[in-house]
Amino acid sequence: MKFGLTKYTIDCFFKRVVELYADELSIGTVEREAITYREFGESVASLENKFLSLGIGRGSRVAIVGVSTPEWAMAYLAVMSIGATAVPVMEDFPVDDIKYLIDFAESDALVLSEQIIAKFGEYDYTPFKALVRMDDYEILHNRGDKPAAREEVKEDDLAEILFTSGTTGHSKGVMLTQKNLVSNIFEGPDRLKCITKDSVTLSILPMAHAFGSTSAFLSIIYCGSELYMLGRKPTIGALMKSFEVIRPTILGSVPLIFEKIYSKKVAPLIGGKPLFRFLVKRDWTKKIFFRLIGRKFREAFGGRLECAIIGGAALAEEVEEFLNMGQIPFVLGYGMTESAPLITFQSREDARRGSVGSAITDVEIAIEDPEEGTGIGEILVKGPSVMKGYLKNPEATAEMLTDEGWLRTGDRGYLDQDGYLYLKGRSKNVIVGPSGENIYPEVIESLISASPFVDEVLVYAEDHKIVSRVFPNKEYVDRMEKGEKEEQRGQWLESLKREVNSKLPMASKIVHMIEEKVPFIKTASNKIKRDENINRDS
């Protein structure tokens, strides 16, 4: 076992972390200084005892709802360290949805932020063992249950129930065991080799998200690093201010964050002057130009970024090219909530363009029904981090897990001869062309999103025709159209369609490109909710 552990449980893991890094700085926020790991450990231990005194013990379920803060993290660790099950719920879900998920998970107790308590209004807390206010751990409701005894935590104990993105009726509760979580902590940092006790990281993803809690939190404290939480929605403005304050050496993010920074900061610069547009048309001048821009890009991250860790989905090709040519250090990974989440990861020395890396230790990948010629098929995964199943949903569990223990990811891709994985899109999103060819909307979206005119994009088929809906970068559009005659305005959309279609095969060409008036509806990890947005009016 790794890390000197005798078993893969959160209590053993965190005790080892505190033992190794007691005097190092551990966790803070953009506004608050970090405390030491010793203080972190003492706070978690105190909270464990408080929970036990309230009758919350092994087998209990505790809902945790609030903005991601050190107090959120302490509650999360304390709950799992006594063998109880954490039930994280996104704080920006509608109030009725939060209440529904708390009830659906059969939560015994609640840890809620003051803001969430205020939103709940006249809520009946009497069925719960306790209500603990997250901000200061004050007990606001105590049912008076008999104190729970501390029991041994086992690897197969249910550690957390994470809800997948979607509307309430479609959210699934992913059940992850103690072993699922702990077995997924080590591989990313071990391959990367640059996350150490001297690293400074900024956590920008919510802790109620698998990437935010495992890869961007547990994997970071495994290395004894200094971790700061953003504690708010990761808008470009909030991020830029935080980079200036924290000056992170390590940054974990989903692709969309980097794609947005690229579209807001880099693409407008490239498209803004004829000389710059000329420079990016030739490989050798593009490389020099991107290297110069890359220097400024690194400065925007605080000037000492050693590596950006980008995971969860494929990165837009244009953005990956810019990061490479701009000499901005980054690695890609791939995962999903149902695998706790990491499935593949790169090392900095062996990264391959377009690939999200190879399988982490003890994880197997198979491609089901690969297409002839391309090798593209559905990605299947097996390993110790694969979920126990979906809460109260045996039908969905049976669809997702095969009898042999393989997890159906719903993603399509292929493996090269060395076992490196390349993502092509979601199985359910594939569009079948007029001659039976597979069209991947994500590929078209990647081409469109590279334009400085575009902030968000969604591609799908309607009546056998390819449709693209675009939410523009309004600031850039207004700047570029300033001074143009009235009849010339708005032509950027048609021009963009022609440009993108020139790069696509006939079957994939866009027939209709529509401008959206408001941003798309998104998940907690900033992914566009495809079905909901397709069905809404433009």
C-alpha cells in the first residue's frame, strides 16, 4: 500500500498527512492566511468528537452544503474519518433541489453554511440528529440522540454520495467507498512529480464536485502542499485577482476555464491586428509569437506557475496548441465522478498532443465495439476506484456497470499502441451523417470556440442538419464592429460559419448558426447541459 498506510481509509490517510507535514502550511482562502497541518488536524479531530457526541457515527449520513471553504473541507474529512457518509450538495442548486437531494440521500444530519440556512427559511430540522452551522460549527439543532461510539472504519464503508450534474429528477447519487476515494489520491501527484510541500495551489472547483474534492484537495494535501480556496464562482475577473494574490505554483482546472481565459485574453489579441493574424498563419512565426504571448499569460497566473493540471474532458485543440507553443507547463487527465474521478493522467515528460494520458495504476481501459479504421469506440474502465453503484437506482447501475465490473463511461475514444487515450466525444452526442458516418459535435465546437467572437457554443443535429448555437463574446463583437455601417454589423456570425465550414468535411458542415442572447445553462463544473439547452428557446 502507498503512503505507509495499513488500509485505504480517509481516517488513516489524513492522520498520515498530519503526521508527515504537521508544521507546514495547509489550508486557507484568498482572504485568509493558511493554518498549519497540525492546526488542520486538531480542527478535524475536534469536529469528529462533536459529531460523535451528537449521535453521528459510522453509517450515518451527513449532508454538507455551502461555498467551498476550509470549514467545508474540515467537515468533509471529519464525517468520513468517523465512518459516516458525506453527502456534498452544490450550494448554487435551487433551494428545493437541495432539500430534495438531502431527503433522497436519507441524511441523518446537516452541515450548512449560514447563507444556505437563510435560504432554507422555515425548514423543519426536527427529523435530523443535528444541524451544525458550517461557518463556526455552532450546533443550531440537537435532537438529543445518544452519543455514537467511535468504530473502526473499513475500506468498503460508504465514504460519500456525490450527485451527478443534471436536473433534480435526473441527478444520480454516485456511491463511493473509502477505498474508491483513497486509491485514487496518489497517482496524479506521483506522475507529475512537481507537487511538493513547497507547492502553492489554488482550488477553483467546488468541493461538491469529484475533481474538486479528490484531485484538487485530497491529492494536494497528500503532498503537504499549501492550498487556498477561491470560495466563489470562478469568473475570469475573480480568477485573475486571485492569481495575483496567491501566485500559485500548481493549478487544477477543467478545460473550460482555460478555454475561457484563451477566448477572453488571447484570441482577441490575435484577431485584433492584421499583423498578428498574419503571424499565426505560419508555423515558425506562430511559435515565436505564441512564446511571447505565453510569457504574459504566465505572468497573469501570478508569475510562478510550474504546472496546470487540466482534467475532466478533452481540451480544445487550439488552446492546447497555444499552451504548448507558449511554453505554459500543463498536463491533461481524464476522469468521471463514477471513478472517483481519475482514470488517465499524463506525466510532463511523456505527454502526447491530443491525448489525455494513459491509465493510472491498477486501472484498466478497454474500447468496446471500435470503428473499423479509426478504432473509436465506447471507453470502458475497471479498477479499485470504480463506484459501488447509484443510490436507489439499480436500473441505472446495471446500465453503467457490466457483470464483469467494467464501468461504461459513455465517452468515445481510442487507444494508441502504447495505451494512450484520445477522447472524441460522448456516445449519446454522436450524430450519424447521411452516409452513416459518425460526426462528433465536440470536434466542431472546438473549432468554433477558438474564435475570439465566441464565448460559448453548442452543436447538435436538427432534421438531419448540423446546427450551431453561439453565445458571443459581446465585448469583442462590439469592439470589432465599432465604426461599421449598420448594414455591416452582425456579419461576424456568417463569416465565422464560412471559416469553420472550410475546415470540416461535407457531412459535418454547419447549416444553421444561431446567436444566443443569454449564456447556456451549465453544470457545477461549468460544462454546458446539452439536452436542457437544446430544448430551450434561443
